[in-house]
Amino acid sequence: MILSDGDVVFQPRKVQRSGLWDAVAGRVLIYLHKEQMLAAVERRYPATHYVMVDDKLRILTAMKGFWGERLTTVFPRQGHYALDAREVAAYPEADVTLNCIGELAECAERICSER
């Protein structure tokens, strides 16, 4: 499933146009602030472990604070948030750091098998 945040009109369209909506059979949740909606995510999609990919360490840190070891955080160093040195220095490192989102396919099986 995909957990995203952003504008309630723009973000769903963006996910649909990218093909991701169909790739997860419509299992998409979009909130204004996803890191504040984790209890709702758990109720809708209960799991023993979650993986979150985000280019904002602030979001990953907040989510790790809620789920702890039940969450593997993945930080692709791509995009303006990920390249902001002050922002990156202000938060703990993610569990996994990628140079670009394209590396996710290479490590996805490893991330999932470790859990």
C-alpha cells in the first residue's frame, strides 16, 4: 500500500498518473500530514512491520518514534528536501539510505527478508 501526504486534490491525481495507484490495486491513503495518522494506517492495514520511503528525514523520524523497530525507514537522497544539508543534519540517519530512488528495487527484497 502507499501512504502519502499532500494536497487532497493534487496528490491522488499524481499517484494515479504515475501508475502507482494501479500497481497497489488502489490501496492508497493520502493525508495532509501522514506522520500524524499512523494509528489510522494501522487500523486500515495492520502489519507486524512497515517500510517507509521518504525524502524527508523529519517524517521518517516522526514515524520511527511511533512504530519504533516495527518500521524500517528508507531515505532516498534525491530531491530538494533530501539534499538540504541543514535539514539532513537535524535528524537521525534512516535505517537505509539510497543515492536515488532507483536503488529501491535493488534492495527491496533484502529489506523485506530481514523482517
